[in-house]
Amino acid sequence: MKNNRSCPKCKSQEIMIMNKSQSSYLLLPVWPYRPVQYRSFVCTSCGYSEDWIATTKELEKARKMRITYKDKLMAFRRKFNL
């Protein structure tokens, strides 16, 4: 949907893109929680939707946060022998 502007489910080309002002923030499961901006692509024919992180800068931010979360989780498990 993001690249070809057609719905993979019903093949309609009636796609609505919800930008930053229309969609909220997606919270990734990281600690502490930090918002990452994303865009929603919604088929107005069948309702199928996809969410994509808005920019490459936001994607890099999400990658860094995910690595931080994994590191903290592993440290917690080692500390409590889990």
C-alpha cells in the first residue's frame, strides 16, 4: 500500500493516508516509552490498513530504542537469575 498505492486485499486504489496530524503516536515496547511517528495507509473500500514509521530518522530511533530495551531486559534477567 505504501509504495504502489493499491490495497493488497481488494486491489482498490482508494487509499487514505493519515499523516502525523491525523494519526497519533505508536508506542513501541521499550522502556522508557518513547513515541515514534508513523503513518497509516487505509483502504477506504474494504478497511484494510497498514502502519509505517514515518521517516528513516524515526526508523533509526526505533531501532536504537529496541536495542536498548533488549539490553535492559537481559541485564534484568541476569540480575535476578531469570
